[in-house]
Amino acid sequence: MSSTPPAPTAGPDSRRVAAVVGVLALAVFMSSLDLFIVNLAFPYISRQYPDTSLSSLSWVLNAYTIVFAAVLVPAGRWADRIGRRKLFVAGLAVFSAGSVLCGLAPGVAALIGARVIQAAGAGAMVPASLSLLLAAVPAHARAKALGTWSALGALGAALGPVIGGSLVQVDWRWVFWINVPVGVAAVILAVRVVPESRDVTSRGRPDLIGAGLLAASVGLVALALVKAPDWGWGSAGFIGLLAASLACGAGMVWRSRRHHSPVIELELLRSRTFSGAFAASILYYAGFGAFVLSAVEFLTGVWHYSAVVAGLAIAPGPLMVLPFARVVAPRLAGLLGGPGRVAAIGCLVNAGAQLLWLSRIQAHPAYVTHLLPAQLLGGAGVGLAIPSLLGAGSISLTPARFGTGSGILNTGRQVGTVLGVAALVAILSRLSPVDPVASYRNALVLIIAFFAAAGVVSAVLLTRADRPVPPREAAAPGPAEGTAAAVPVPAAARPGMQPKD
């Protein structure tokens, strides 16, 4: 491999790469769009099922994020083994089918079941999308490609409230059906444009039992937090669920130490920057997930905004993500000596935005002077924090470990989201009809604490250089064992190698 990569050109190869990146980014776009649309539809789903408690309805969100978190890493390993495009297309198909079933669900239980199917599809397509991108894009163009991949996710977040606010005026079920035409188009384009690739050295099945234990551990924690207001924080039920969660987590760690293809590779967590990014991601997305849901609930429940107006009120924040993620964050990383410091700044900017909103929140609507400044500042923080956390976590990874490492980081993202939502539900379950703003103030204190903790972890663990994590030894010796080829290396990064069409 040459020491100096060739300069990028604007020829046919560059256009082909751009087309591949655009198709793969649809997966991130769909995931972000679905997250923000479903959050906006949440009050409408609640009104259709008035006898269902908020804690039960929260599983429309929690079931999705729990299954998504559990599927990410095993799906990434399966993609390497059976073919990344094959799993990407299968994930898109399953996600689209789950979206159809969500729209047809006759009740909350059926809706939660359909969301599990959706999550399984999303958990397959997202890591396969990133693996395909790394395989198809030359090393010198990956930074720009990853920026585009992330930016389209931000665009989905920005369009979600606006599209969702319009669709729920017709019927909340359309917020799920809107995924179907996008998914069908992505499947057709993926088959036509995206080259197939796989890791021919991959051996053994992923640890599905470990993935199940991880899902059970996170789900039990979420259930404990949701039920704590009713049961009591010192009740036997609450403590028992926490104990069961710890037991499942310990079982997952035990299997990860012994399984040839564990759900979480514990070797990666020995890297200070990688484990720091993983921990910071859990804390950051706990704050982010709680913030997204609390904003929708506050605007529709306290200020009594319609879904359309609430969507438009939320949109300016996500729109700030694009310029900060693509332009400001990379420049700051160059000036400050790495993405770790930018991640810390982004987390603290988010904490400051919520502190500003806490100081101005009131029952009487005052959007432009009270909420909008916090929304814009928060969007800037998201644009700084999210790509920087991923970049900081990737620094200590060799190219062969990037797919596995990013899958684990995405797992931390989903774990944080479900915990943040569950904690928020525990606070809002005691909403006072006399002073509803009081509960939202408590929720903001929690959100600020999550963001601030993520910033502290980033500042302590992500601002110093770390050594790359060595590749994990294969379960069975292969002809290339002990060489770089023993671990999957993106084909586009190797001279003379092309992904399989």
C-alpha cells in the first residue's frame, strides 16, 4: 500500500462513490426520520388509546431502541460473513415491512410488536450501511463520505418534525407508512448501485445469547425506571428488576470473555479513548433521547401547540446540525488537536442550551424569546458532539476494527436513548395539573446532568492520544493469521482489490 494516497478526482469513480454514499445514507436518513416522526406522533397515539398509561406507551419507543441496540453488533458480524449488501437490503425490507405493520396495528400491543420488527430491520441496515461505505470508499475520501452519511441523518432529523406534524393531521399511522416508499427506493438503488463485499476470513456465528442478555439487561433497567414511581424507589420490585438487570449484564460480560464472536469485544474497552467514547455516548444520548421526547410533550401538552406547529418549532434545532457537523466541528478538531475536545465542547454546549431553557421555561407560550434561542444553541451542540464522539472513538481503532467498533458505539447510543426516555417517563408520570411546568423543570435538570456528565467524561478520557487496539485473534487459525489480511480490510483501501459486484 502506498504511503501517500492519490488525490481525489471528479471522474466517474468519484461520481460512483458519491452515488454509493448517497444510497447508503438513506438508511441513516430513514432511522432519524422515523425517530423524530414517532416522537411527534406520540401524543396522538396516546389520545387514540386513552386507557393506556404513559409508561406503557413509552414501550412504543423503548421496544424499538432496546432491540435496535441488541441487534447492531451481531448484525454487523453477520454482514461481514454473508455479505454486507445482502444484509443491508434485507434490513431495509424488514424495516419497511415493520413500518406497514405499525400502521395496521389494531392496538398498543400489536404496535409494540411491529416496532420490534422495525428495530430488527434498522439494526441490520445501519451497521451494514457503514461497513459498505468503508468498503466502497477509498481511504482518502472516507472523512468526507462519513460527513455526508452523518449529515443526511441530520437532515432526516430536521425534516422529521415538519413531515410528522403534517402527516398526523391525516392519521398518526401515516408516520409509519411514509417509510415504505423510501425503503422500496433504497432497496432498488442498493441492488443497482452498491457493490457487494464481505470478509472471507470471518468465522463462527455471533453470540446471539449474549445479544439477548444485553437486550434483557437494558430492558429491565428501563422497566425499573418506568415502574419506580408506582412501585416506589425502594420497593422489592424495583430492586429486584435492577438485580436481574445486573445479572443479565454480568452474563453478557461472561459470555463476551469466552465467545469467539462476542456481542461486545472487551478488548476494545481497554482503549481509554474507545471506552471513553462509549461511556460518553451512553450519557449523551440519554440526555438527547429525554430532551427530544420532553420537547414534544411540553409543546403539545403545556403550550397546546398542534402537531404541525410543534414540528416547525422543533425543526430549527436539527437544521443547525448540518453546518456544525460538516464545517465547524472538523475545523475545530484541526485547531484543538482532535475530535475529543470538540466532543467535550459539544456536550457542554448542549448542557448550556438546556440550562438556558430551564431559566426561561414557563406555562405561557413565548417561543421566539424563550425556546428558540435554546433550540438553536442545542442544535449547534448536537452538530459538534455527535460526529466528534464517533471520530474520537474511532481514533484508537485499526481500519480492520472500524466496523466492529462503530457497532459498539451505536449500541451505546441506543442504550443511552432508552435509559433517558425511561428516566423521563418516571419524572413525567407525576405531572401536576396545577403546575405542570414543575415536572418539566425536574426533567431539564436530569437532561442537563446527562449532558454535563458526558462532557466531563469526554474532557477526561478523549483529549489525550491513545494506542490503536490490536486486532482480535481469530477463533481458528487461517492462512493469513498474524498478518493484516487476517482481519477484514475494506477492499477499496487495498491496491488491486475491488469489492465484489
